[in-house]
Amino acid sequence: MHTIMGITGRVGGAAAKALLASGVKVRGIVRDREKARAWADQGVELVVADGLDTAALTEAFHGSEGAFIMVPPNFAPASGYPETAAILASVRAALDAARPEKVVCLSSVGAHQPEGLGLITQCRMIEESLAGLSLPVAFIRAAWFMENFEWDIAPAKERGEIDSYLFPLDRDYPMIATRDIGGLAAQVLRETWTGARVLELEGPQRYSQDEAAAVFSRLLDRPVRSKGIQRADWQATFVKQGMPEDRTSPRIEMLDGFNSGWIDFSGKGTEHVTGSTSLEDVLRKLIARA
């Protein structure tokens, strides 16, 4: 039995699907049992818990061969990331009490850097909190999610543009499909190791914003170009999108980190893994569902 946090999301769901396909029993941690009924119908054992419910998390992890850990992303965190810190304290206490055989955690490209990470600071906190577990633990440092382009489908259709915050527009960045992240998590959960591992994961090729626009052009059968949003306009743009003005700094710092090259793979003492899903595969499915 393997326990999956975030089973109703893309990454956790992909991990659960891969485990079920291999004949492994799965337990899913959910906040709403009714919304997860489809998983129960597939034979998944559901445990209701949120990230702050240490007792319920302990119950969910107890007796697990492996646990997949991910902290819900917070795109507008308070200063110092107190929300993430509280969840990690609860998860760490539950893992210490339940003692699953192994732990696999979702982290991010760049999480090895000590500062200048913005939102990815939350992934560095995950690694710092769980690296000291006296259990086999593996951190999957995933590249930029290909699914982030979902927000560009409407402007690509309506005005033939995708708004870009990564510069320069012709620079290639490592990206990965959530399907491949979940697949790797399921694979590692079925492996045996000791100590800590770090796996750096990216897709079969790197993409620039211009190349992403070209993929949209092919799939939508219309010209699409990448439109760079100038840094001076970022805060106003994010506030217009609904982000509180005093909480835009972490997102801006993260984007600065990518654009400067500060946020990238370490390559030191890590395992580099390449996924198989292309950006075109991901966008085709996203567009079909839009």
C-alpha cells in the first residue's frame, strides 16, 4: 500500500494512476471524500485529512510501503511562508510517528539554492524539513510545468498571443509534464534505496517561449506569437489577476531567478531523469478540454 498526498491533483493523480496500473494498492489523502469518489470507485482507500491534521495524516501514512508528499502550492504566501511551515511541521510529525518504509517528495528545479527562489523557497523548505528523516527519502526536483501554459489557451485563441514572463523569448527552458512527474514518483516508490536521493526531472526537449507559441500555432491552426510582459508591469499585471499587492514579491523573485539562470538544475550529486511527454502532447490535451 502506497499513500498519495494530492491525489485529486494532476501530479498526485498521475502517481496514483501509474501505481494502480502496476497492480499496487493505493491510499489517497483527500479533503473531501465526495469529490474523490472516482478514486474510490477505482479501489483507492480514501483518508480524509488536511495538511494541518497531524493525527489524520499519521493514520494515512501508517502501514504504508511508501508515501508521496507534496505541499499544496501557495502562489500568494504571507511573508516568511508561515502556511508552508505549518503544514511541513504537521507532515514531518506524522511521518516520524507513522514510519512508512520510504518517502518521495515533490520539489522543484533550483531548490538547492539557498536564497533568491521566490515561490520555490517552499520547495527548499520541504527538502530542509524532510531530509533529516531517518527513512529513505527521495526528492523529485521538477522543471517548469508544461501545464502552466493552460492559462495561455484563451489569449492564444482570441488574440494570437501568449503572455510571457520568461526572457529572452528565444531562450530554451527545461519543462516537464505533470504526467511524467507522477510517473517518476510511482516508479521511485516501487524502488529500494537507503539515505536521501535527489532526482532532477525535465522533459524530452527544452522549449523557449517562441517555440511554445509555435506549438500553439500548429495546434490552433492560426498564427500565435509570444508577447513579453515587461518586468516593470509585472506587479500591476498580477494584481489585476487577483493577487494581493503585498504578496506579489515571491512570484517576481522566482521569475527573476529563472531569467537570470539562478534557478536551474544543480547537477551535483543528483540523478538526472528525462520524461517522455512533449509540450505538443500536453497542449493538445489542454486545448481539447478547454
